[in-house]
Amino acid sequence: MKRKQWQGWGAGEQAQQHYLVEPRALAGGGDLRHVSEFLRASGWRDKSKAGGPLAMESPDRAVRITYDPFVLPGGWTIHGAASGHQKQWWAVLGRQTPVEIVAGLTDALTRPRSAHAPEPVMRPLGRVPQSAQIRTTSVSVLPSQLSAWQQARITAARAATWARNAARSSRPRTTARPHTNAGGARTYR
């Protein structure tokens, strides 16, 4: 009986070394797309200027999120506008705040809390901060797996946004609209 030799991961795909980092608060910055792509999929507007900092605005324009590494001290600013009895608010997070922590805050602005919160987060080789306080576990991950995980997050955001918008549009109207007949002329009573 011949032994069949394993052919690898697939055409042109090689596993990449990553590390699971705990505690996540010390994992370093991460990929900004973890936050920005989810917000875009949730209906947020990208207000970024070409070559400038990341700037996102909520659909109701009540919250603005920016990431600017070029100013001191640099990092994330999340600003909520005053509305009714609620005063304006803001949060400032440094450049090395893990994107998963920022996403936890921004996700809370778009949907209920994720069941996968305080769990380890993944960082590629060379992006693990130097600290005696963190624990790492080496894992091999395919680029297609990373892409699939990110796409699943974006798909979930789009589905939640679609459901929210569908529910909003199916509510009965609270104001009456004038009735027009087929000929286009209004009838008055």
C-alpha cells in the first residue's frame, strides 16, 4: 500500500506564525481594519482624508471615532455628541491599545456585547510587545483563515445592520400621508 504524501495548505498558501497573547490589554495595537471594516459594515461613514487619520462617523452622526498616530500622544478618540439630556462624552485611548479593546467599545455602540471578550487575541510574528506580564502561545494560521475570520465579523455586522434597518422600515408610520388616487389628483373631504 502506497502512502499518500500530504500536499500542504493549497496552491501558493503557506502557514504564518502568529501568537496568542494574554492578557489582551498588553497585546499592542493590531490591525486597524478590525475596527474600521466592522464599522463600515455596520453602516458607519468613512470620513477619512487621503493619507490622513482614520475617521468614522455613526449613521446618526452622534458618534465620531478617529485614530491618529501622527499627533502626540496619538491614538484613538471616540466622541459622542450631546443629545437631549445626555451631555457630550469622549474616550481617548493610546496608540498601543489593542484593536480588540477598541472594537469592544465600538461594538457596544453598534450591538450587544460579544461573548468572546477579556479571550486571547492574535498577533503576527514581530508584533508581540516585549513584556514579562504577557503569556504567548505559538500557533500556525493560514492567510485564508485570517481573511475568513475577518469576513465573518464583517458579514455579521452587515446582517445586524440589515436586520435593524428592515425592522425600522417595517414600523407603522406615525404621521398620516395625503392620499392620492390613480389619476394623481388629491381627494379632499
